[in-house]
Amino acid sequence: MAELIGYEEMYDDMLIEHMKAGYSFSSFAKVVGYPVDEIREWAKVNPSFAQAREVGTAERRYFFETKLIQICEGKIRGANAMLLMFTLKNCFPDEWRDVIEHNENINLSVINEPEKLLKLCMDAKKWKEEQDAKRLPEAIDA
């Protein structure tokens, strides 16, 4: 393994503790006094530090989700839930996002055949209504 400038084994546990408090991976650079690009390189070439980053990311997600639950339960007064939601959506877009992706293949060759195009549009409208009907009970139960 190539020598990592500045990296020390103790940084693995320090990174996890840092992120457990809600801080980002990038802000850990300030803690250890190295540029962000340098600590990113540590994570690329050192499996131990890369694993610490993964564990830290999970800890950070848990931190923010716990805060959100506490706000919803009324345990934290005066907190900005919208700011917390914004943070979750931007830091963890794999699970926290507003976008719903639809991957439907549509044959556009029917555009020259008005009857087929009308049927396609009606089918799409029916499908959307069915999807909306499925989501409505979920929204009510939430």
C-alpha cells in the first residue's frame, strides 16, 4: 500500500465519532488539519479508513433521523424540521428525496396513428390514477 501522508490509524475511530455527532466527512479535514482532498485520498487507498467512512455515514444518518423523530414527538421544541428534512434529502438522497422515478418505455411510433396515441394517453392516465390511489392510503396512514 502506498504511504499515506498524514494518515494515522487512530483517525478511523475519530472519524466515526465525528460523524456520529452529525458532522460531515469533509469537515473531518478541519479536525485532523489536512485538506479535504487528502482525506478523500485516504479513503480511496486505505480500506480501514474507507470502512470508517461508511460506518460514520450510517452513524450520521442515524443522528439526523433520530433528531427528526424527536422533533415529531415534541421532544425538541423550537427546532426547524424543514431544515432537518433538507439536510436528510441532500446528505442521503438514496432514501430521502421527493423525486419519484418512473421508468416506462413508450413507443413513439404511434404518433402517426391518432387512435393509438389516444389509447396510449388514456392508458397512461389510468395508470397514474391507479398509482395515486395506491399512494393515498399510505399518506393517510403516515
